[in-house]
Amino acid sequence: MSISAIRIFIQDNSLADSTEYRTTSQINRGVVKPQTIDSGEPFINKYIGELDSNGKPLVAEATVFVSHAWRYDFYNVVVDAMEEYAEKKPSAYFWFDLFTNNQNVVSTKGFEWFSSRFRGMIRDIGQVLLVLSPWNDPIPIKRVWCLFEIISAIESGDV
């Protein structure tokens, strides 16, 4: 998913100034899941075939895997990190679990599914954007799942 798609998502759902939906978890529960429950598909599917204002596809093969903590402020931490990355690499497409996994069924998946899916995505994509905040005490270092993503990247060798 491009940074343009993420901007459109934020704008369409009035998230930039929301006080109710700040964290990735809150956005999942209050925005993503309700909007995808009927389709049974990942949120990203809403943007397949759509173009941004420059004619660039909103969805294409991912070039960077985003590793982050779901309790981060979605807009001011996670999206800011993706914005900075996209400024340096304008052709970036993000594999962002909130949008790429079907959030209405993902909780029914076992560890084996998660570990193989995430490890495989990290290896196949070859780039990881690790969102660390605050810099002096980053949340992902205290989260087992984030540590799993970091170790997966290291063990992949080329990531």
C-alpha cells in the first residue's frame, strides 16, 4: 500500500484530528474491522485498482515491511515514520498488517500461521521499517511479537 493510500485512509476516516481513534489498535476496532466485516477481505482490497492523483497505483507489491507496536499513536508515530521513509524512497509500498491481514478473522489464526506469514513476508520483501519510539525506551523492544519480527529480519540475512 502506498503512502498516498494511507493518506486517503486517514482523510476518508477523519483520523488526523480524531481523539477517539489514536492508536493502531483503536483504529482497527473502530474503523478497519467495521468497514471490512461484510466483505470478509483485508482493508487493502478497497484500494486495489485505484490510482493516486499522480496516476500511481495505491496498491502494488510491498517493498517494505512495517514493524510497529499497535499501541503507538497511529497518525503521529507510525504514519510519520512511513511518511519519512516514503520521502526518501517515493516508490515505497508498505506491507502494514492493519491493512494487509483480514482483521476480522486474524484473531482465529494460530501461532504457526502468524510466524510463517510474518517471517515469510519479511524475507520476501527484504526491507523492514522498524518504528521505534520513544527513542530512549522504544515499545517494540518490550513486545515479544516485535522482537520476533526483528529476529526474523536478522535471521533472513539480506533484510
